[in-house]
Amino acid sequence: VETVRDQLQQRFHTILTQKNEQDALFESMVEGVVALDHNHMILHFNPAAGQILGVTAQFAIGRSIYDVIRVKEVLD
């Protein structure tokens, strides 16, 4: 009989696997990808976005998009 603990561990494993797959996809894309939360804070910033915009993911993640990107056309 599967316990609640076993079910939670399986769900956690599934979520972690999906996150790793998503991260790998974003990292390999040649298109710049910037993911924001509802407050315009940067959640994800792939290397292509960094090359296009001239900043690193380490600098960008956790900051407001308005503090990181100064190009009006991009912000629009």
C-alpha cells in the first residue's frame, strides 16, 4: 500500500524532473527568454537573453525587469 509520504515523494520527483527538462530547454534555446512573475521580477533569464541584452542571468534573476533592461523597445 502506497503511503501519503510515498505519493508526495513521487510528486516531488515528477516536479523536479519537469523543472530540469524545462531548464535544459531554456538554456539551449538560441532565442532570448526572460520569464517574469506578476510583479515584473525576473524568474528566469537564459544565456541567449544575456547575450542579446548584455547582462548575466546571475545579475538579472530576482531583480525587476525595469532595473535590468533599459532598452525601451524591449520593455514595450
